[in-house]
Amino acid sequence: KAKDLGRSTFHFFDPVLGSAAQKSIVIESQLREAIKHKQFELHFQPQIDLASKTIFGFEALVRWNKPEEGQIPPNVFIPIAEQSGLIVEIGEWVLDEACRFISRINRKFDSQYMIAVNLSARQFKDSNITHAIKKAMVNARIKPECLDIEVTETMLMGNIEEAIAHMQDIKALGVQLSIDDFGTGYSSLSYLKRFPVNTLKVDRAFVKDIPHDTDDMAISAAIIAMAHKLKMHVIAEGVETQEQVDFLRDNHCEIGQGYLFSRPLAEKELISFIENYKI
Ligand code: C2E
Ligand code: MG
Ligand code: MG
Ligand code: MG
């Protein structure tokens, strides 16, 4: 115990750690400004039906256009927004914008594309989340069936019963539910069958070395087969080559998402992507 105390005292005065903490306080106040001054922007990455080659939908991915510094990726600011609780407000903005986007797109193209939205752990646990999702759908006048809510395995661990109850509340809105980054978290397979999810998203980690890494191919194929046995669909993330598409399609993976098809695009670019898309 004394040793632990000594260590934490040492860390408290650690200049490196101190500056990291200071840095995140600075970013936190900049994030407040960013919310106020509308510095966030959504990009959208197409998801392609691998059998028909048609566009299935899009994943909304947030960017922060920080004055003087340019675009900050979500992996940098989401964790800080999460710690400070600002993610709830940012997340509501994302939900709202994503629903309005898909409403515009589906009207413009007379289509029924899906929009996938990432939730953070804090948002998922927030008791207002179902209200926020519903509000976003009502404001944008979209059908719940075209909204796909992505959660990660790690968010579902801890209190399993509570997580299942939260998922059921969200599902009751009529939306789809997906597990993102599947295979990289710490969820136990014994819980998977109890999760009311429609889709597993196979993490890029298992896709990127297909067809060179036979272990990754075995894992991807096993995840796809398991998902289907559990009556779930599969989206493969990070698809970059035609060989990967061939492998995934041969293994009956329904949807692919990745740079091979398109990087995440701003709305204007996305509209030309759809207009120029050829099967
Ligand atoms: P994610 O939800 O797993 O999103 C996929 C990430 O992989 C995106 O990074 C996307 O640009 C990238 N990606 C897609 N295809 C490829 C590919 O073929 N190759 C490679 N190398 N990368 C690919 P991005 O946009 O930087 O987002 C990173 C993560 O940040 C997301 O991972 C998600 O966890 C989080 N995130 C993004 N937007 C939001 C948001 O609105 N709310 C929350 N809570 N988290 C978000
Ligand atoms: Mg995602
Ligand atoms: Mg993912
Ligand atoms: Mg990922």
C-alpha cells in the first residue's frame, strides 16, 4: 500500500503526465468552443452489398475542423470528449445531423439507404439515449429501419444485464443495432446470443491481411459463420482489395466497407459518388 501511495505521489508530480493532463484540459475547453462554433463535420463512408454490388448505406464519422490546426481525427478527441462528458452533446449533434443527412439523400435518390451512427460508452449508458435517438429520427422524419446504431463489445461488458436492457430499449425504437470492431474487445461469446443485435462488424484487424494471413482468414470466416448461425448479418470493415472482397463474398459476408469502395466523404463528394456509382 505504501508502495502504491509512493508511486501515485511520484506520478502526481511527473512532469510528463502533468503535461498530458494539462493538454487534455486545454482540448476540453477547445471542445466546448467547438460545440459553440459548430466546428464539427460529418463524413460518410459507403457500405456496399457484396452480392449485388449495390450501395447498402453509409457510416457517419465525425471530424473536428479545428481553426489553425486543420482536421482532427475522432480517435484523438472522442476519448477526451468522453472523459469530460462533452460526448453526450457532441453525440446528440452527430445523431441529429446523420438522420437529417440520410433523409436528404433518400429523398434525393428515392432510395432506402441505411445510416450507421457510432455511440460512445458514455452515451450508451446515458438514460436519455433512447430519447435522443427518437428525437433525431422525428426531427429528420426518417423511418427507424434506416438507422443503425453501432456499439462496441467493450461497452457491453461490466454489467451485462444492464447492457442488455439498454440494448433492448434502443431496439424497441425499431432501429438496427450493430456491434462494431467485433473480435477486438473483451466480450464473451456466451453473451453474444443474448445481445439483441442485427449485425456484427468484423474489425479491420482481421480483414487487412487477407489473403496472406491464413489465421486471419480462418478468424474472419468463423466470425461470419457464427454470426449467420445467430441470425445476424456481417459487415466487414477496412476492405481495401478485390481479393478481400472475393474472400468475404465466398464466405457469404453481406456487406463490405473500406477504401476499396471509398474513403469517408463529405456530403457533396458523397452525392457525386452515388451519382457516378456503377455496379
Ligand atoms: P469505426 O467506427 O470502427 O470506423 C471505421 C474507421 O476506419 C474510420 O476511421 C474509417 O475512416 C476507417 N476506415 C474505413 N475504411 C478503411 C480502410 O479501408 N482502411 C483503413 N486503414 N481505415 C479505414 P475514423 O473516421 O478515423 O474513425 C475512427 C473511430 O472513431 C471510429 O471507428 C469510431 O470508433 C470513432 N468515431 C467516429 N465517429 C464517431 C462518432 O460520431 N461518435 C463516436 N462515439 N465515435 C466516433
Ligand atoms: Mg463504427
Ligand atoms: Mg469499426
Ligand atoms: Mg475500427
